[in-house]
Amino acid sequence: MKIERIEGYVLSSPYGDGNVFGQPKGVKSIAIVEVHSDGLIGYGESYAGVYAPELFVKTVEFLADRIRGKE
């Protein structure tokens, strides 16, 4: 099976008062990656969404360009 498409999603919600260790912006985030092949769709979670949510989607896009079409 070849990888056809990879998408990254960040889900965030308000959390704490902005002074919570690991959540300095007052939001709690998770990151989900969705991988489409020519027969299946798979999902995964990344800790990058917790610590650097603003970078996650761009990182997935950067990596997707390098692994699209691979088996």
C-alpha cells in the first residue's frame, strides 16, 4: 500500500489559569495525524501537539511531502 495523503489536526480547549506547567497558554491541546493509503486510513496521536501545537500542522505538512508515495 502506498501513502496517498497525510493530514494533521490540533484540538484545543481552555485549561487552567495559564500558570499550569506544560500548558502555559491556558489551553490544553492534542494532535492527531491521519494517514491515507490506497486502501486504509490510520490515525495516531502526537505529544508535539501538547508542547508545540502551533508547529504541529506545519511539521506534518513538511514530513508528508517526504513520505507521500512510499510503501
